[in-house]
Amino acid sequence: MDKMWASFTGMGLMLSAAALVIFARSKLKGPFRFLFVTIAFVLLLISVVFMLASMS
């Protein structure tokens, strides 16, 4: 069960990262755009950790 929840968390973080990038590229300019894309990248890295944890 723990692997399933780790996998769901990873997928949710990936979805959040994608939504943040889409929002940042379509609506924001300047430093806010960079900030949101950076946050999305960090979420993506955390989701990779969760997905790898769910595989082992």
C-alpha cells in the first residue's frame, strides 16, 4: 500500500509541475515566471524521488 501512495504522490507532483509551467509560460513575465518554473522543476525532482521509491 505504501508503494501505491508514493506512486500517487509522485504523479500528483508531476501534474502540479506541468500545470505550474503551463501557467507560468502563458500568464507570467519576468522574475515571477522564472520563480514559478523553478518551483515546478523542484516539484519534478521530488516526484522522481517518490516514483523511484515506489518502484523498489
